[in-house]
Amino acid sequence: MNTLVYDPVAPDLATAAHARLALDTLAGKTVGFIDNAKPNFELLADELAALLESRYGVARVVRHKKRSAAQGAGDAVLDRLAAECDAVIAGSGD
């Protein structure tokens, strides 16, 4: 299985184009969110989910909220998300 990790910090033009291409391929797909339990991530995830559904045609959004930012998501959660999702966004808030 291939895993692509996109760094959201100051992308160059080639990386930005690649990210746009990746977004355009999400139509009909399932996107997951790993909420790290920091303040405001749930609000960010709500907005991103709405944007992904309305603009990019994402069919379904799956969420998992961790107990705290200090804990990992756990193998069972990661396995479930890998099985259900075409892309997963791990986030931060504050």
C-alpha cells in the first residue's frame, strides 16, 4: 500500500499542482479525519468536510476522535480507517 503525505506548509508550485490534482480525484471517495482532541479541530473538520463534499464530490466522511493529542490512534483505528477511507487527514487545532 502506498501512503502519500502532504505537507501543508508553504508548498512550491509543483507540490500545489499535485495537491490540486489529488483533490480532483476525490469525487465519490471516502475521506477520514483523525481528530487529535485539540480545541477547534472539530470546527476545522466540519468546514473541511463540507468543502470536500460540495466542491470535490467526496461521498462520505468518517471521523475518529482520539482521547488526547498525546495518544496515538491505535492499530485497530488505523486499520479501520485504512479499510474504509481513500484518504485520511490527521489534524491539529487550537
